[in-house]
Amino acid sequence: MNTFEKIYEVVKKIPKGRVATYGQVAALAGNRRLSRVVGYALHVNPDPENIPCYRVVNRFGEVSKAFAFGGENMQIILLRADGIKVTDEGRVDLDTYLWDGK
């Protein structure tokens, strides 16, 4: 399994109502130093319906300014549809919504 496939397998496990950070996804995929690679992999996500890349935020809980599937506002819309509160500035409270990785 290549690095992108490992990343996609991790992202598929993020449950509705939770988010993960790029670094967390990288660590769970086997290399915590690859958070930028996670961002690139999600930007070219081949199956956004089944790989919920919108559930990945930065280490501050901020949505992507370059969300590949409809822009920043679409990521906010999708997170809110999952029941996640997102501030008007595009930030998620990680203390409340961060996935435990299990």
C-alpha cells in the first residue's frame, strides 16, 4: 500500500461529527512528519464521497483556505452538516471535536 492509500484509509475512519488534523492523519498513516503530504493527498482525493477529506483541519482547528472540493466555505458547510460547530472564521474547537484515532 502506498502512502496516499494509507492516508485515505485513515481518513475513511474519521467518524461523522469528528475531525482530525493533518499531523494526526500522517502519524496514523505511519509517518507523523508527512502532514504536508496528507494535504496534497487530500487535494487530489480520488473519491471524496467515500474519503471525507473535509473532516481534516490544521493543528489550530482551521479549515483549508484551498479546499479542493468547493473551497473553504464548502468545507464549513460539510462540517456543519456533520453536526460540528464551526466559527465564522472557519475554526473548529479541537477540544470538543478532535477524533481520538480509534
